[in-house]
Amino acid sequence: MERNDGEVRKPLKILFRDPWAVAALGFLGLVLFIAAVGPWLAPESPIDSNLADRLQPVGTPGHLLGTDELGRDVLSRLLYGARPSVGVGFAAVAVAMAVGVPLGLAAGYFGSWVDSLLSRTTDVFLAFPYVLLAIAVIAALGPGFYHAMLAVAIAGIPYYIRIARGSALALRHRDFVEASKSAGASHLRILWSHMLPNALSPLLVAATLDVGWMITAAAGLSFLGLGAQPPMAEWGVMLSDGRQFVRVAPHLTLVPGIAIFVVVLALNILGDALRDVLDPRLAGRR
Amino acid sequence: MTKKKRGLASLAMGALATALILSGCGAASSGQTQGQVPGMKTIVVGLQAEPVTLDPHQVTDYNTSRTVDPMFERLVEFKDESTELEPGLAESWDISPDGLVYTFHLRQGVKFHDGTDFNAEAVKFSIDRQIDANHPYHDTGDFAYAEFTFGYVKEVRVVDPYTVEIELKEPYAPFLSNLAMHSASIVSPAAVQKYGRQFSQHPVGTGPFRFADWKSGVEVVLEKNPDWWKGQAKIDRLVFRPVIEDQARLTELESGSLDFIVNIPPDELARIGASSSYTVLRQPGMHVWYLIFNAQKPPFDKKEVRQAVNYAINKEAIVHDLLQDTGVVAKGPLPPVVWGSTDDVKPYPYDPQKAKELLAQAGYSDGFEVTFWVPESGSGMQQPKAMAAAIQSDLRKVGIQLNIQTFEWGTYLDKVLGNPADLPEVFEMSWMGDNGDPDNFLYILLSGDQWPPAGFNMGYYKNDQVDELLRQAQRLSDRGQREALYQQALKLLVEDAPWAWIDHETQIVAMKSSIKGFKLHPTGVFRFQNVDLQTP
């Protein structure tokens, strides 16, 4: 093993020296907290309509962020929406990694026909625009929030195959791998104990950046009506429904739009910072 | 009429792609459009979507009918602002006492845009092309409306060049009104022979405007017909442009690239109406927006449950607040502007308590959970998603859990007209009348004979008593007698509640105030022949 505790602690230390990264991390912590407890914080039900009170502006007493076209409290919808909207990014990345990483490692480690087969399949998938791929998945499964999550996860798989394969290719002839092999370790053991831990850094960076992308993609699908269904409070849906009222009630698009923007921005800042500390090519610049 | 039947899946994908591409830039800013030309009086109309075809016999939706209508005429026409009939290409007509033979005396000296003569042969050609499977030009299109319009026609006979006889299989009172519909437009036989299926891109009629150009996805351009038998239109050119987003269409009106738009977002109406730069016209529409209950499946096979939903929805709030009074609350399936309508029907005020009682009576005191299909958008659907969410919220209060599934409009229509076994328990629909006859609402939408694919009774509802009344009313020619039968049927239907009717949409258009003399028509077509443009 080339890993030791010092190597993990050092990057973390460097990371905490970057104020932007700290701010992003803190903000994401807050978002995750809201995602966890949002429903208890929300002042009102996010789905019960009250047509007499519709399209109230930001700052209306009782409705801090105003109300939407059905008179629902926007703040409550924002808080309830955090879990599906942000969660979808993490869940989709987890699914994509769970499928993509083993396949990619196997492709890089075994090489030959396994690699050719997996790599060419990946190429085919990468040639599809994700929206088209996602629409195909939705067409097969029907619209719905979980299907949209699955769709963006599937669209993300090739990305992880590529990264994991690259790492495995670089590692397969390293001394510690060869040593393990000659000591009689099984393929599975080598993949699990040597390949995976050493491929984690680039995967972690990719995943952090990708969560933001997945959130945007899922919101995009919801925006197109292929994702979350009414009355679910989801930021992409809120954005899409609010667009019709952009003139009379701009807060309906601004509030969820800013929420998505800030979360994705924080994830990107964090991802960049992680790359800076983990990428060996940038080591000299620290 | 508004329901498209065919070719919609492909259109849907196209529309989606177009929406993605156009949402940023807008069709009109692409630089290659024709727009205003100096010295030419032009009106640019913003529609919701591109026409599907320019063949009047294949019209099934508003965007198509509005583009096609200025180019064509029919034997009889609706009068301005009403569905009463007046002579069109026929100067006069006689109906045999048994109601079976209609004889039309045609106007002489009328020419098609291609210079050929309008005559009795052209009338026979225009009808036979749609209904006679052996007609040499039957395969030049898909005629979704042929069955409804000409289903009772036995034969069309040319008596002399300017006299034509149409014989029916059995008396059918609404027939003359049907002859004023798009499907009864008279087309140039020479043009159909020349272009075949491509006639849909090279339309030739006798109307006040003739076809000039169609840039797919961008615009359709019509120019005035200098030889129109009624004189010349006052404007030189008519341009129809698809702008899918309501908000974008309004912005283009305000930025000046459109002169005339449909479907103004309700919440913007007050602002636009208050401006002296624009004229907003409203007219009660021949329209109804409703939830269809699947009559073949529990729980909506029970009358009490259907009635309960009608009590549980706060229709007043939906119409007044959500739709900003751009419609009137519906008391039944028939709009009040159509004759045969009556207020003497069972009322369904907003009463959640009563709804709960009815549900308990039907054995659903704990409520139930069902699937609810909703389209993303669609002509006549007003605000389908917001209305669905409001209904969902109302019904949750009486214990009915609706699980909404939304679909793109084309996919949606394919699904609701598809396999009845796949239908959910409840779904949204709307209907716009074609000819002002109650038959065009009650029979086609609620008769047991009109289950898809024959008609549009999409909830597979059947009530023998109503069916009998509706059939009887078709055979009578006296309007008073027919009216009594329709009112009777209406009472039974409202009591039985095969739908939850929500509202009748008001037709609303906005235009630059320089457009003078425009009048809305109940059928939703736009008549520009008498419209003038005031030059500033």
C-alpha cells in the first residue's frame, strides 16, 4: 500500500487554508442540514394551495419569500425542495459510481478484450447527448422523479468508467500490484485493496464536480417536465413553473434559480480546491 | 375543434427540439424572416405552434386552422361573430322535405388561386376525396374529420356545372353546420392532381388570401388574393409565426416583432389591457375544460364518487384566482354560448362536506388513491399543470389522493386516445366547438357510440337514456324540438357527472391598436379580410 494517514491529513490541511473552499464546505454543510431537517423547519405545507393568496411578493408578512401561482409558501417549498433537489445529485453520482467504477477498474486492470468491449461501449454512450439519453430512459420508464435520477445516473456512468480505467491502467504495472500478484492475491483482492484506494483521489474530485452537474441535469429534466411531478417541491420544477410569471412574480424563478446556482457553485469551488490539493501534477505549486 | 390524432409523436419531438433551440433567441430574431416590408400592409400573427399541414381537409388543431382558414371558403359560411349560417360559395340551397337531399346553387365566376374555375366538380372532388376510399386522390392525406363531417353522406351528384346535390343516408340535422367546417373547404382539384400529397404544402383555394411561402419552423406567409370575388382584402400580407412560450410571445408583441398574439398569460392581461398601444379582445368561447373520469374502472364507475369530485373542487377559486377570470365557471359540459344549453341543471357548489358524505355513501369513507394524467400544455388546456395541482390540493382535503403524471401534449393525446386498458382513473381534457351545434359537444364527447376511435368519448362513458335522446335530436330538423331534447340530455348528464367540468375559456387575443376592424369568431378562426392597418 502506498497510502498512509499523513497523505490524507496533509491535503485536508492544505484545503482548509483556502478560504473559498472553507466557505463552500460550510455552505454545503448548511445545505445538507437543510436537506435533512428542511421539512421540520418549513412554516407551511409545500403542497396545499391557497388560491386567494397567490403571487405574493417577497417579504409579505407570513410569507418571507412570497407565494407561488397556487398560493403556496415559496420558503416552505424551497426548504422541502432541498432534499430531492440536492439529494438527486448525490444519489445519481453514487449510482453512477457504483456501476462505473468497478467496470472501469476491471477494464483498465484486465486490458485486452475486456477493455476493448467496455471502452467502445462507453464511447457509444458518450456520443449521446445526455438529454437524449435521459429522454429515452424516461420514455421507457415513464416520467417521475426517481426515473429522472436514474436517467442522469445512467448518463453519468461512462464518465466514471473512463476515470477509473485511466487510474487502473496507470497502476496495473506498478511494483506493489505485481508484488501482490506474485504473492498469489486474487484479482478481486487486487482490485479492491490496491486499485480502488489508489484511484480514489481523481474519482473524489470528479464526483464532487459531478454532483453539481447532476443536480443541474436533474433540474433540467424536471424543467422539461420529465422529472419531478406536481405537487412535489423540487427546484427545477419551481423554476419551470415560475417562468410563466417571470414578469409579475420574478421571485418564483429567482429563488429556486439562485438556490441551484449557489449550491452548484459551492460544489464546483470545492471540487476545484480538492483537485488542487490531490492532483500530483499541481504538487509543485502548493 | 382541437384534437390532433395522428403524426403527433414526431411533431412532439420536433416541438421539444424547437423549444430548446428557440427558447434563447426567439424565432423572429433569426434574421431570415420576412416581417414588415416597406409599402406593404403586413400583419404578423404569433401562434402557439407551427401548422401541421396547410390542407384544410386535414386540419385538426387551432394553429393549423388559423393559418389555413384565410385561403379557403366553403359552400356555407358562419356569419361574423356567430355560428349562424350565411351563403358562401353556394348562393342558395334547398333541402328536400325528408331531410335527405341538399341541393346547392353555386356562385358563378369564382376562380381558384391557380386560375381554374370553381364549379360543381370541385365540390364533388373536395368531398369525395375524403370519404371515397376508391377516389384516385383519397391517398393524398389523412382526413381525421371526414367521418364526423360527412359520415352520413351517401352520394355527391353534379347536376350541372353550377348545381350540386348531396344525398344523406339518414336525416342529420347538423349537416349544414358541418358544411361550414374546415373539412368542408373547397379545394382546387387541379392543384391536388398536380401536387398529390404535397398539396399540404401548396394549398390552393378561393379565399381572400393566397399562399406565398412556408419556411418550416419559422413562418407561413400569405398574400392577398387580388381576384377575390368579394373584392380585395385591405392588408397585403399575413404572416403566421410559431412562438411556443406564452411569455416569449407576449415579449415579442411588446418588442414589435409580432402584431397579433393568442394565449396571453392571464396575470399579464391587466397590464396589456391598460396600455393604449394594444387592443385586447375577449369573447365567450365555445370551449369546455374538464376532468374525464374513467367510467370503466373503480372508483369512478360510481355516480356518487363522480359527483363528490364535482363538489370537492373549488371551481370558483380556480377560475377567479388562478385563471384571473379568463373563463367562466362551467355548470355542465355544454358552454352557455351554444344553443341547447340550460341553467336548469343540478348545481355543484363548492362543498367539501357534501363530497365527503357522498364518498362515504359510495363506500370510500377513507378516500382512495388514483393516477391523474396531465398534459404539459396544449391548445385549449389553459394552465393544465397549475390547474391540476389546484385540483389535487382540493381533493386531498376530502381524502382523494391524485398522483399526477405529466406528458408532452403529442404523447398525451396518443395515450388518451390509445388503448383504453392503459387509461388512468382520471385525466384532463378540453374541447372547442367546431360548428356551434350542441351535437358537436354532447354527441361526439359523451355518446356511447362515440368511444374512440369513432369519436372523442375518451372516458368510455355510456348512458342509454342520453344516447337515445342524442340520436333522436340528430334526426329532427326543427331547432326548437332539438333544443328541448338537448336540454333533457344535459340534465341527465349533469346529474350523472361523467366529468368534472371546470370552466369555459374566454377567447382572448391582443393586437397592436393600429389593427382596425378585427372581430373574434366563436369558432376561433381569425378573419382578416375586413381588417385594416392604420398607418401611423
